[in-house]
Amino acid sequence: MNLILLDPAELIEPDLAHLTDTRRLTHLRDVHRVQVGDTLTVGLLDGQMGRARLETLTPQTATLRIETLNTPPPAPLPVHLVLALPRPRMLARSLEHVTALGVKEITLLHTKRVEKSYWQSPELKEEKIHQHLVLGLEQARDTVLPRITLCKGFRAFLDDQLPELLQTRQGLVAHPGMANACPRGVSAPTLLMVGPEGGFIAWEVEQLLESGCQGIHLGERILRVETAVTALLSRLF
């Protein structure tokens, strides 16, 4: 936890935050080993970052006196990530990783090789998704939550969402065997689509390419989704 992310609801005064959740309290006490009077890096959810001084710390609560909140969060990546819904454990890690890297728009998509049972996972509950996004923000010292969209139908995505998304973005489909290597140093707004563990099926790839997307690859190696997404984002941007 490289940043203490404060929810506006935790401000009991304009410059005083009151923390009660076990996770952050335990981290402050056992990992950072803070003491009253220490100055910590903080950020206001969807706002600025700065410094705060620890005024009190008990096993149940902590209070932080905000001294500054005048540093903007890091710039976001110019990408909308469309990710075929991964296995629940991989979803949790993927959300944390892409949030830490600066992705602010994420669509979780159903494709042929996505198990229907994945959509019933507790990891898709709003509070669980929020938890993973916060962990990513804390890791990267960022404050702006990504926006998550769930799309349970591939055809509905093709017909209803993809045309609008491509109006202002270049579309890239990451899939083994595509003709073009993943580009580097992209600055243009981009729609990046990544398939599930078994990849997109041939029909899905055809439909995406016919819609105006370009196919790209990362080489001969077949990577896990969380590895592929991290590698793609790092290389593209």
C-alpha cells in the first residue's frame, strides 16, 4: 500500500479523516509500523493526492490530519480494455494489475470459451470489484477508479457497443497468429481486446477484424491472460 486512499465519506472534517476498516489499519500498524505524528502519503478518491499526519491510532480506528491535497494523480492510459471474462482468481489479479498500470475503461466480455459459471462468481459483485480496483490504485499511487462494464453477449457487443467504441479509437485484437506484431509507443486512443485462456474462436476474430479492428500478436509464446494483458499494455503505451 503505497497510498492511503481516502473515501470522501471518511472525512469527519474538511481536513480530518477517520479510518475504521481492518485492512488499512493492519497495514499501517504491521507493515508501515507507523506512529502518531508520522506523515503519510494520502489521496482522495477521484481527487488529488498529498500528505497527512497520523493523529491517533488504535486497534479499531485511526485519524489522519490532511496537510496537503494538491498533487494530481498520474495520467491515465489512452486505452479502453475489452477483456474476455477470466477465471475468478485471474480476474482479481488482472483487475489489480491493469488498474495499477493506468487503465480507466474496462469491459468484461462473454466469449465462446468463457465458462458461463464465471458470471456467477462472487468476484463480480460490486464490492469485490471495488476492492480490487482500490488495491490497484493504492499500489500505483493513483486515485481515479476505472469504470467497469459487464457485457454477457458477444453478439450484443458487436452490434451495440463496438461501432461506437471504434468511432474515436483504433481497435486492436490481441490473438496468437495475427499478421502484425504488437506496436510500441502508441499515443492514439485505443480499444484493446484480449480473449480468454483458450483465445477467441476463429469466428469471433473474423467478426472483430471485419468490424475494422487490426489483429496483433506478442510472438510465438502462449501467455496467461494476466501476463498477456500486462505485456500488451507495457509495450503499447
